[in-house]
Amino acid sequence: MGKILGIDFGETRIGLALSSDDGQFVFPFQTVQNVGSEESMAIIGGICKKEGVESIVVGLPLDQHGKMGEKATVVKEWADRLSRITGIRIDYEDERFTTALASSIKKQAGWSVKKTRQTIDQTAASMILQTFLDKRHG
């Protein structure tokens, strides 16, 4: 089993998290500025290659009823293109409320707004990936 990359896709920033090689632990990794799909995908593809990523989990922003809405469709189309470019399989995990929860956790821990903003997407990506791994390991 190789590393898994967790992604919290946003129109401005894309949060990334990585699993350990054995898939037991998750670590916030990096935030990529979403300056354009192709450029962002190239950066993420380079990270996948450098880190030995074997699969990717992308947070899917389902609506309050758990259905695919416009945002989820945009994210899925972006992730499908990323999969074609990298040749890496994509899985999806419901990401409802992860960014809000991650923000709340950081604020409760006493993080400044500026520091929280810089890492919030990585934390959300970590939560997405951890949820996926927890389901996978039963």
C-alpha cells in the first residue's frame, strides 16, 4: 500500500493531506493556490510523483440531502481531469461541514485568524482523508 493524497478543493485554495505509507496516519501537507486548473493540476501531479502517491481521495461537497449539486459536479469534473492527467485513481468522500469544523477546531485551539486561514484547507483535507481511511479500515 502506498500513500494516499487527500484533497479539499476550493475555488481559491486546494488543501492537501498525505497518509503514511501504510495508510494508518494522516498529515496536513500543503495548500496550493488555485490559480488555474491546469497549473494547479500540474503542481498536484508533481507532488503525487515526488511523494509516491498511489491513490487520491477528493472531498465531494454534497448538498444537505447528500445529493450531487452544482458544486459537487464541478469538483467531480475537476477530479476526473486530475485522474486522467496523473493516471491515479480517484475516490470521493463526503466533505460536508469539514471546512467549518476544521475552522472551529483551530479557533478553539487559539489559532489566529491569519494562521487559521493559511492551514484550514490542509486540515479539511486531513479530515476528508481520515474519514475515508476510517471507513476503509472498518
